Amino acid sequence: MNQIGVLLVDDHTLLRSGLKLLIESQPDIKVVGEAGTLQQAIEVAPSARPDVITLDLSMPGGSGITGVRRLLDASPAAKVLVLTMHDDPAYVRSAIAMGAAGYLVKSTADSELISAIRTVAKGGVFIDVHSTGSLQSVLSTAKPGERGATPIESLSVREREVLAEVAKGYTSQQIADRAGLSVKTVDSYRARLMQKLGLKDRADLMRIAVSAGLLNESEGR
């Protein structure tokens, strides 16, 4: 019997150990590698040749939604199963648009992980609908495995607007005044952008905004 090889990518050693015990209790699944950062996973994946890669979206050094594509570039034959604390449907749609084959919230991982691994390994799509809503509503705006979408295209209109304003150097207070939002809301958007795009600082935000043409796009507003 061919076993499903899994690469575990999470910065928490204890969590990886627990997942490994759970996975290897199954005769048809084995752990072929572990990584504590996205960069380690990219380096390990080609030699480990996993069938499935479980990916945490929040790790030191960055990961985010763009980490899905970077892992698929490093290991094209693998299926990426996002395993995260974020239960926001927007994250699910973005992850699927980036090429993820599954999305599982950590709070339900114990009961769903094995089914999720088997499903994506067979070419299916697994979404934790208990936390993110119906599978149909998620997939209606993001096709599984459609890797033509860019990180910018996964953002909402408001997120694109805030990204452009941040890149142009406006403070949270200035953006709030211009957009009719509270400062707290703007700060939430900024944090979400950093997380979703896997960025570290404002310089990263500026680079991605410029490359996507968002600065010119916002001039007419």
C-alpha cells in the first residue's frame, strides 16, 4: 500500500509532535518531513517529495497566503493544506485562489485532519465548513488550484485602497479621515494585509503596491 507522505510546516514544535503522532497512527499516512519556517519548508520539500504539505499561515519570518504559492513552486506535485487559527472566509478564498487544496482551522484539526489529508491527496478539496461557512459559498469566488490569481487579486476593494494609501505614506489617522473609517479599523486592515500577503514591513507593502500599479490606480480618487 502506498502511503501518503506529509510535510508538516508549523513553528510550534509541540504542535508538530502532536500532529505527527496523530498522522502516524494511520497505516496509510506518514510524515516525511518537518519545518519550523516557510523557508525551511521550501528547502526541505524537493527532497522530501510530500504528497501533502500542512501550512500554518502565521509563523516567525512570515508565511501568509503567498506562502501557499511559494510551496507549490518548490514542490509542484504536492497539495497544500492550510492549517491555521484564522477562521475568516476571506482567508479561505484567498488561500484557495493561491492554489491551496484545503483549509482547516486548528481548533478542529484533531477530528478533521486525517480526513482532510486523505481528501486533498486524492485530488479533492477540503474546507472546514464548520468555521468558514458553506463550501459552495467559498468556492463560488475562488476556484481550487487556480494559481493564476495574484496576491493582490485576492484582496477586497477596501483592502486594495488601504494598501495603496499606506504605500503612499499616509498615517492610519490620515487614511481614516480620507476613507471615513476609524483609526482602529484602518489598523486592522493594515495588520490583515501584512498577514494575508506575508509581508514584514511598510517597505514590503510599498513594493507590492507599486508592482501592482495601485499607486497610479489611487491617484484619481
